[in-house]
Amino acid sequence: MITSLILLVAALVFVLQAVRVVPQQSAQVIERLGRFHAVLSPGLNIIIPFVDRVAYRHSLKEIPLDVPSQICITKDNTQLKVDGILYFQVTDPQRASYGSSDYIMAITQLAQTTLRSVIGKMELDKTFEERDEINASVVAALDEAAVSWGVKVLRYEIKDLVPPQEILHAMQAQITAEREKRALIAASEGRKQEQINIATGQREAAIQKSEGERQAAINTAQGEAEALRLVADATAHALTTVGTAIATPGGIEAVNLKVAEQYVDAFAKLAKEGNTLLLPANAGDIASTVATALSVIRKTDRPDAR
């Protein structure tokens, strides 16, 4: 009975040792009697207990690796404190197990040395402008070397570029000066545009004013010409009407009466309004004077007066 129980326990232990369940996005490296045998894929796997053993376990997910900060010297001999983050993934579990004793340490050290080399070829200003180029150079160098380690370097990102405090102060002063310069240029451009706008407005106002004055003069001249035309037409119409009235029976007698009235009224006004009185030579014979005027009208009225 005890023997059966011992055999049952031994069989259970054997089964537990023989069955290996590997999670998704993971890999386990199996050694058989100290030698590489196989890489277990995700899922259920069977190994030989006490002969095979799981020597290495690897995650096949993308892994972020914080690269420690370091001091780098630029081409113009300026110190920069640089740190970044590296993203890599294990693509070959066998090489990751036997290609390097510590592939994470190897990647970290290679990233730092490559970064120092890349930044040493650039001036200070370029390091801030060309971060993408720096990242690409580091990834290219790491990816080439990491093939033998079973690792794929996906990308590298610089987190901080920190120059010394005196450089920071100088850069801040330069930025302030540039901003003040742009502000002065913008103000001068504004004043220039203001003067241009004022001059343009004055020119357009003068043009509009001259156009208005010209049009007003044209309208005044046209109005005066029209007034003269209307007066001339009215005068001609009046003369025509008077002539027609004179030619009718009794017309000449009416003219005689009108002339006599106007003659008498004219002398009366001269006597009232002025201190000096001009009289004709025959002022004592008003009747003869009126008769003389009427004789002129009669002569002009007859067709054969010419």
C-alpha cells in the first residue's frame, strides 16, 4: 500500500515536471543535460523531467529601457547632460540567452557610447534642432550590433538635453534679444504700414475731393447753361407773344397806353428816389415824347417800314 502511494506521488511529480505551460508573448529556453535543446513556444509543452530544464525565460513584448543620463561633449566643446529611453524587443530567444551574458547591459552601454559619438560630431545649436537625426543614428548603430544578441532595437528617444547653467543664461539672453529685435522690427513695420495707409487715404481723399469739385463745377455750368437757355426761350416766347398781340386789332392802342404809363411811372420814380433828376430836352412836352415813341412802334409794326 505504501509502495503504491509512493509510486503515485512519483508519477504525479513526473507529470508536473514534464508539463510546461508557456504564456503568450513569452519564450522558454530548454537545456538538455546542460546543452541547448529547444525553445518552447506559447501553450502546452512536454519535456523530459530531470533531463530537460528551463534555463532562460524571455518576454517577447516591447520593453522600454531607461538609459542613464551622461555628460556628452559637443563639437564646439560644450558639455551636455543627456538622457533617453530605449525601446527593444527580443526576437531570437536562443541568441538572447547565449549571445551575451547580459544583453540589457550591453544595449545600455552601446546606446551611451553611440550617443556620445553622435553628439560629438554636432555643434550645440544643432543638437537641439536635430533630435530626430540623433535618435535615428543611435537606433541604426544599436540595431546592427544587437542582431547577434537576438534583440531588435525599435527606437530611441532623447528625453532631456541640459547644457550648463551659464550656457542656459547665454541662450536665454540671446532669445530675449531676438524677441526684442523682432518686436522692434514689427513696431517699425507697423509704423511704416500706418504711414502708407495714411498717405494712401489722403491721396484717395484728395482724388475723391477733386472728382467731387469737378462734378460740381460741371453740374453748375450745366445748370447755368440750362438757365440761360430757359431765359432765352422765355424771352423769345414773350417777344413772339407781344408781336402777335400787336398785330391783332386794338393791339397797337394797348401798346400806346402801356408805353405812356411806363414813361410817366419812370419819371415819378426818378423824382422820389434820387437827388439828381435827368430830364429830356423836351421834358415840358410829355405828349410829344410819347408820340415819338409810339411812332417808332408803328414803323416797326408795318411790314414796309424797312
